[in-house]
Amino acid sequence: MQCVEQEVRQFVIDNFFFGDGDAEFSNGDSFMEKGLVDSLGVLNLVAFVCGKYDISIEDGELVPENWDSVRRIAMFVERKQSVKAAVQ
């Protein structure tokens, strides 16, 4: 999961902090509460995750529990990959 966290965190830094490596937020910080990512940004995150990890996202999975922090996204990706691996 650490690798996924690092990749998602870097995406957030590159796309929402314009590459500012000094951006201060933890992987558990809520994007919405901290004002780090808006709803349009979440859509960019969804597109990134779908492409990077080759997973599909159902409408019902577009909830804050899955998308409101680096850690939540990483855990979501891990769950989706586990299900995908079990099916194959």
C-alpha cells in the first residue's frame, strides 16, 4: 500500500500544488476538510487511479470514504486490485 500512497501523494502534489514538494499535508488528511482538492479535483484523481491501476470505478464507489485522502484512495485501490486478482 505504501507504493500506492506515494504515487497518489505525488499526483496530488504535482496536480494540485503544482509540484511544490514542501506541501504540508499528511496521507490521512481529508482533502475536503483541508481544502486541498475540490470536486473537480476528485474527478481528476478518479481518472488517474483508473488509468494508473487499470481498475474500473462504479458510481456507488464515488464516495468520500474512498476518495477523501491519500490513504483512503490507497486502501480503495488495494481492495479493487484484490478483488480483480481473485476473479482472474
